[in-house]
Amino acid sequence: MPDQNHVTVIARFTPASDRAPQLQSLLEGMIAPTRSEPGCRSYDLYTTETEASDFVLLERYQDSAALEAHRATAHYKAYRAQLSDLLAKPVEVSVLRPVNVIG
């Protein structure tokens, strides 16, 4: 039976002018520690096909508690503290809950 309790997060990042390399480095630095969290099911970083300097994080957590635990970690807090100086606009975050999914 599919897991209907998981939470998916889509976060879109637009770097400030000439800050894409620093933003990419910061986002890449979140991958290993986040993937090691017990409630993390996936944490993948993408660039968009239309804007190569924009980044998209696709995150999946076991449940809402796992997402909240992620947001309470030291690595998340450190990353958030550095993020605003690298962005052209605020991060666009969508938190999704399954309605009808397979697997």
C-alpha cells in the first residue's frame, strides 16, 4: 500500500546576480546531512532547463514530523542564515501532501 503520510517539498531558488556558484555550493552542502536524517526519503537538487542558474530542491519526508525535525537541525539553520544574501528573490516553497499517488 502506498505511503499516504509522506510530505513533499518543492523549493525554487533564484540566485542574485553572479551568486549562482555560491548558492549552488550552499545547496549542495545540504544534501549529505539532510539525506542522513532518519525521516528523509529523498533530497535532490536540480537546475531548470530554461534558467540554468535557477535551482529546485525536491524533498520528500516520511511525514510532517520529519519535515519539522529537518527544519530544527543545525545544518538547516546554518544554511538559512546564509541564504538571503545569495538570492534575487525569496525562496518559493510549496509543501505537498499526497492525494492519489502510486508508491
